[in-house]
Amino acid sequence: MSALDDLLAAYERLHGAGPEFGGDEEGNHGLTNHGPMAVEVMVRRGLDIPVEKWLDGYVGRLDELPTASRRIDADDWRDALGDHRRIADWTAYFRAELHRAPWHDVLATWWPRLPPGIAAGSTHGVIRVGHAVRTLMITDHPHVHNELANGMAFWAARWRPIPTARGEGTLTPATALDALPRLPDQTGFIAHRISRLGTLPEWPGAVDSLRVPDDPDAVRATLTQLIDAATLRYLAVGRDAPVLLVHTATAPNAVLHCLPVLPQQLWRPSLAAAWTATAAITVMYAGHADHTTPTTVTGSDLAGNLLDRAATHRDEHVLKFADTATESYARTGDRATIAAAHLAADLIAAPAA
């Protein structure tokens, strides 16, 4: 069996699982099902992790996808957007849409609708979509269509809008990140914190501080700079919220991997949405203190050593952040990006054997 076969088998095995588990009846978040995302990294990176065995230890925690109750169609989808109770309805809808039309057409149709709610679900909707798109660039298998549907459905069900950057600022990603304010009340689930952003006087100016260019090549360059800056920023803020702050880099990285299959007119708003997600999570979870960790990584194969450590660690956030940091290091040659991912492995507990 090839590595791709392992990934397709994993998608099939996870087909009936819900996107979250352990939440409450009020709709408060439990934990996110990272199985498909983590396995995609394992397979694409060729990590020394037996996929089937890893899943054996993971799937027992997952909840089944609920049964669909009401059909979503072209006339009433707005009423269902952001309704976590409709997750099964959204899943059925996107699976039907992806059966009816080419996947990249469905993604392009929905992309303008979903990014305003990019931060909800702790950004896992867009991240799951990004991992599915990377697989679809390799194979057009129906199992991957279903995985894309699952990711889009989670994004739609957990969709919750926040004011998105207009792109009229002047700052670079690194400077804009350094200038972000902090939410005074950093308690509760992400939905609680998002609702407080509107009460933060500095938020409108902060989210509008980034320069978002018009030229597609410049958009891509700025998006990669955002990913690189957020990865490095983890060295200073990662100790405040080791898991949540990983997403300041992995969410825009998911957007980056979707750009090639999106119409170029969608690239600029995609960058604005990615920045909004990174800024919001930083404001909601990073503290005021700078805990910058020294860059101490050594060796001749920094990326390989990091991926080996991620494979040994096996936590899904460590795997995804190592994947993102490795890409950043390949672009920049800055070993501090590797150090940031090692810090995440230091701070995030490894799963039980």
C-alpha cells in the first residue's frame, strides 16, 4: 500500500466522524477532530508514523457526525450559516455540491462567503480545507471530495463574522503583529472572546493596519511574510497559549495553499481574511509580556530534525506547526522558525502512548 493509499484509507475511516467532540449542548466548543489534517501532514512529509496505528489511538475519542435534519439549498443557506446545530446539514449539502460540480468551482463559489467567519472554530475550518486542497492537487479521489466537504461544512457551521481588514494600512506583517493590542479579558471559549473584540477600542485600527496590496504576486508575497512573522512571533507569545497561538501561522498557511486554485480576484480578500484571523487570535490569546525564547537549534539538517521530533511527539498541533515552520524555513533560511516549532513541542503535551 502506498502512502497516498494510507491517506485515502484514513479519509474513509474518518468519513463518519464529526468535526468536534466533547462539547456541550449549548454549542460551546469541545475539541476539534484533527485526524484528517494530521494524517495529511504525516503522509505528505513521509513521517515515520504508522498511520493506521495512530488512528487506532485517535478515533475512539471522536463523536459520530449527527444525522442531517433539514436540507440546505441555494435559497436558505444564509439562515444556516453559523448554526453549529446544522453541521450534518452542511456536510450533506457540500457533499452533494461536490458530486454535482468540479471541486475547484465549488470552492471558488463559496470562498467569498466563508472567509468573513474565518476565526470561528479556532480557524480549524479553513485549516481543514487547506489540507484537503493539498491532497486534491495530487488526486481527485471521491474520498478527498468528501474531506473537502467536511472541512467546508465545519467552517460554515461555526462561521462567526468579525470585522475584516480593509487593506488600507501601511504596515508590514511583522510590524503590524508587534503593534497589536491585547484583549483585557482573555477568559472563556473563542466565541466569547470574539464577541469582546468589538468592545476593544484599539481593534478597528489594529486590524486595518496591514498593507494589503492589489497585485496578485505581491499578495502572495505578503501572505508568506505573514506566515513567517507569525511563526517567529510564537517564540515571544507561545507560552501564553501554546495550542491556540499555533493557529496564527497555520491558518494563513492554509489560505496560502488554497490560492493556486482560486481566481486571482479572490486573493486580496483572502490575505485580508488571513491577517484578520492571525490578528484576532493574537489579540485574544497573547499576553502583554514578551517571553522570547532564544534560538538554540543546531545541526546540519534543521528541517529534518524538526520533522523527526514532530513524528516522535505525534501531537496534531505539533505536527501541523512543524509542517508550517519547515515551509517558512525553506523560504527564509531563518533557523528561528525551526526554533519556534521546537518550542511548541516543548510546551504542548505529547499524547498518551
